[in-house]
Amino acid sequence: MNIKISQKYKYIVIFSVFIFGVFSCVPAKKFNELLEKEKACAESLAKYKNNNDMYESQAKDCIKRKEVLQKDLNRIKKELVGLQRTVDISGLEIEKLRTENQELESSFSKLSQMEAREVATFQAEVEAKNRELQKKEDALMELEKQLREKERLLIEREKRVNELEELIKNRERAIQAMKDKIAAALRAYENSGLTVEQRNGKIYISMEAKLLFASGSTSIEPKGKKAIVELASVIGNEKDWEIVVEGHTDTDKLNRGTHPKNNWELSVLRSTAVVEIMLEKSELLPSQIMAAGRSEFHPVDKNNKAKNRRIEVIISPNLNELFEIISN
């Protein structure tokens, strides 16, 4: 009987050594893959932050430039009204001078028999009136020239303001149409922690982690994968939109020796997993999408950890056309 127990113990030892050898290889391979993903996500996040800062700065500059154009437009309109009033007054004065000149010339013909000194005095008055008339006419021509220039500037500024306003309206309509399209496609997931919102000129699709991942996992569940595929199919042909996928976690710390080791890694790896599915299942270009991790530092509800554990897909229109109008 002791011999049988020894043989059984021997088999257990051999099996344990075999299991240890198999699993010691897998974590090393997985660790290297995770390091590569983390490095790629860090680069994408840096690129996203730079682009986001640039677009926000450009959007603010756009609004400021529009305000400056509007102020210039109002000022030119006021100047145009003033010039028109001056032109009208000058025209009346010229007509009055012409009438007086005609009266003087008529009087001069009647006084041809007057003494030479009186005639010379009368001629001097006529010449003075003519000089004054010529001066008024020159001033009127200059005012009319300024008026035409102001009208030209006014038309040009109004055209630029109208183009800018129309482009902004078209952008807002496109965002609303895209938001409605996405909301309709994902309506089946509204009760599963998925919301679609429009704010700050962007579309935010928020998916709670329970829809996509098991606790602490970076592998997407089948139901969550289906929602991501449906989202990608809606926006897959839109090449003029920029997409950012952000991973968010709660404040609970991860206590493990394997990856992900902390909430930063968890948020980045989850966003990367979503991006990989979106690129695989749609015609989206890799250049228009990026993955980012926000860890626990952007909560939506400090009293509800479940809502803070989420993936946010942020879709925004390309603003190059808007900035081109402003720069021109």
C-alpha cells in the first residue's frame, strides 16, 4: 500500500511541474503584447491631446474672429449712414451755390453798364463763389469715393460673415443628423448602459463597462462587441469625422501582479480593444481614430462607480473648411 501511495504522489508532482511549465510561458508572451499596446496607446493619447488642444484653440479663435467681423460690420454700417448723410447735405449745398451763381451771373449781365470798379468787385464775388463751388464738388467726389469703398467693404464683410454662419449652421445640422442616426442604430442598448449625447459641437456615445467587459477584464463580451460593430457600421463611411475612444475606470485600485496592473493600463487597454473592433468591422481609416485612457480622473457621477466605469466614443467634425474661410 505504501508503494501505491508513493507512485500516486509521483504522478501528482510530475503533473504539477508540467502545468507550471505551460503557464510560465503564457504570461511572458501576454506581458510583451500588453507592453506594446500600452506604448501604442500612450503615443495615441499624446497625439490626441495635442490635436484636441489645437482644435479647441482653433474653435475659440473661430468664434473670436466671427465676433471681430461682426463688430467691423456694425461699424462700417454706421459709417455708411454718416457718409450718406454728409453726401446728402453736400448735394443740397451745391444746389444752393449753383442757384446763387446763376443769380449772380444774371445780375452781372444786367449790370454791364456799371462802372469798372463795381464790375471788378462783382466778378471777384462770382469767382469766389465758383471756387467755393468747385471745392464743394471736389469734396463731394471724395465723399462719394469713400462711400463706394465703404459699400465694397460692407458687401465683402457681409459675404464672409454669411459664409461663416452658413458653414457653422451646416456643421450643426450635420452633427445633429449624425447624432440622430447613431441614436437610432443603438436604441436597442439604451437600457444596457448606453447613451448618445450632443454637446460642445461633438457627439458622445457612452457605454458602461458592464455592457462591454467583465470585471477587471480587457476582453469585450459578445453583446458589447455587437453594439460596437453596429456603431462602426453607422460611421464607417464618414471620412470627414474624427473619432476618439476613451477608457474610464472607477477609483477602486487594482491589486494584481499581472497586466493590467493599474487603472491607467486598464483604461488604455479597454479603449484599444474597442478601436481594434471598430477598425476591423468598418471602413474607418486608422488616421481618423485614436485610443486614449483617462483612468479614474474624469468621473461622471462621484456617487455611482458603475457609471464611471465606461467607454466614451467622441465623434467630432473636421474643422479645416471653417478655418480656411477664417484665414482667408
